[in-house]
Amino acid sequence: MTEASLAATDRSTARQPEFRQRNTAAAIGNWFSDGWITTRRNLIKIKRVPDILVFTTLQPIMFVLLFTYVYGGVVKIPGSNYTEFIMAGIFAQTVVFGSTYSGSAMAQDLKDGIIDRFRTLPMSPSAVLIGRTNGDLLINAISMAVMMTTGFIVGWRIRSSFLEAAAAVALLLLFAYAFSWVMAFIGMSVRSPEVINNVSFLVLFPLTFISNAFVPSNTLPTPLRIFAEFNPVSALVQAARELFGNVPPGSPVPDNWAQQNPVLTVLIGITALLLVFVPLAIRKFAQVSSR
């Protein structure tokens, strides 16, 4: 081999890391671009199908008024009023149930053949899921804004600092975002919009109602109380109450770690859900889109 060819080989070898860096940077840029495009597609769909936004707006108002005025005169919370006690529970219930839209929308897209169209495009497979969950995060944010406004009208007040209240909202939305990935995975597994509604109800109903969302957990029968104390939704509700400053004065100190450290418990739960269900959902999407 001549010296010229050796020099050319050395130059080619030296360029390879640079080419890899450029390819990696381009791949990351394309991934963000694809994710934004699919997110925008879902936001445009909300604009063109206003029923989604109407339901998103009316359901939170209905929940706030129902629980405040129907149950508010029955349930007594020592040292506080039921409105301030219940609002964190309504926030948690609404955003968790709002995550089911990710599952039903993915199932509907599979049924309508939209996923088959995406498969023919030069785009990252995970971008479809990212766009779906990002769009639903915005829907949950709108629900939160509507619920907080309605809560202020019926007498709920934030009794903490602005940063603590903002942290409560962020925690609720992050929890809902993590659950959106769970529902997206389930939606692709059952592949039927009708079935996903039934499955999500079976999963989310006990999580939201066997908790401290609507009544103190220490008033529940022993088996339900044990479930409620270690229920991740209970930790979310407790964290929101603490951050909004709505914990009733003189409330007994919880006797389990999850309720004593609710914010950390919720963050651990969010991380665990994302670590497990993001890869599962992406893998499931690859399977169903290749059929």
C-alpha cells in the first residue's frame, strides 16, 4: 500500500466520528421535528372536532359542582370545609381519567388505518406516540385551568405560595402524562375504542375511588384503607393538598411512608411508569404497525 493510500485511509478514518456525530445530531433533530408535527396534528384535530374541547371543559365543571354541592353538606372534615378537601381529589380524578383519551385515540387510529398511513412516511415510529401523549397533556392542562377557575368560584382557595401551587399543577399533569403512556399501550393492545373504555374504567375506577380523594382514608374499612394508603392516586392527592395548602389543620400524621412523603412517592411512580411503559408502548406500536 502506497503512502498516498495510507494517508487517504487515515483521513477517512478520522472523518468517521464526525460523520457519526452529524448523523446522530440529524436523527435527534428529525425525532424532535417528527414529534412536533404529530403533536400539531393532534392539536389541529381538537380545533376541527370541537366536541373534544367542549367535553374537556364541561366534565371538570360538572365534577366540581357535583361533589361540592351534592356531597359537601354530607361529608364533614374536621378543621376544614369539604370544598378545600375535595378539590385535590377532583383534580387527580379528572386528569387520570383524561389519560384514557390516549388509549381510545390510538385504538381509533388503528381501526381507521391512520397508523398504516404513518408507516409509509419517513418518520420515527415513536413520534406518533409522542404526538398523541403531548396533545393529551394539553387537554389535561385545559381541564386543570377550568377546574381551578370553577373551584375559585365555589369557594376553594390556594393557601400556599405561587411556586408550591405551580408545583402541584405540574405534578398532576406529569402523573397524567405518565398514565397516558399506559393507556396508549393498552389501546394498542386491545385495538378497539369500545373495549379500551371498559378496560380503562376497570383499571382507573378503583385507583381513583378507593383512595383519599373524596373521603379521608382512615374512614374506610380496613381492607380498603390499606389499599388506599398505598394507592399512587392517594399519594398524588395528598401531595396536591400539601402543595396547595389544603391539608386540614390538626389532621393526623399518616403512619405509612408513601403518605408521609407524597411528593417523592409520586415522582418515583411517574419515573417508574415512564421507564416501563414508554418502551412497551413503542415496541407495541412497532408490532401493530408492521402487520
